[in-house]
Amino acid sequence: MSTTPDFSDQPELNSARLQTAWQVLLRDIYHATSKANAHARHYEAVGFVRALYEAELIDASAEGVMGMTGHRAWIEALERLDDADEAARA
């Protein structure tokens, strides 16, 4: 399995539980074993970030940073899965 990118550049959340949940979610997206799983975890991340914003636990800047990081993890997971599919067909 590939090495997980460094997600330490994320905004500081107001509880260790939220911070850990976000880091785990990012790792789950990045290490998804199928495209369906990558999509599901990505949509979970979108909802998580939006819920934090709506609850006023993060500001718009943090929402943007977290959203882009979730999107980046999702794209990298899809690219990795596509590469694995191509390698399997070769």
C-alpha cells in the first residue's frame, strides 16, 4: 500500500476527537480499496466539513482548506486505483 501523504497542514479543530476523526477520514479516502469506497468516504468528508462549518466550529477559510485536502486525497486515491487497474490488465 502507498504511503499516506502528510495531512498535518490542516486547521486545528477544537477537540482532539474531531481532529482524529478528520485525519482518519482523510487516510480512509486516500487508502480506499475501490472507487466506490473512495467516493463514499469523499462524500462523508464533504458532509463532515460542512457540518463543522454550519455548527460554527470552523470558519470559511478552514472549510476551504479542509475541502481541498479531502478532494486531493480523493483524486489521488482514484488515480492510484486507475493505475492498479491498468497494471492488472497489462
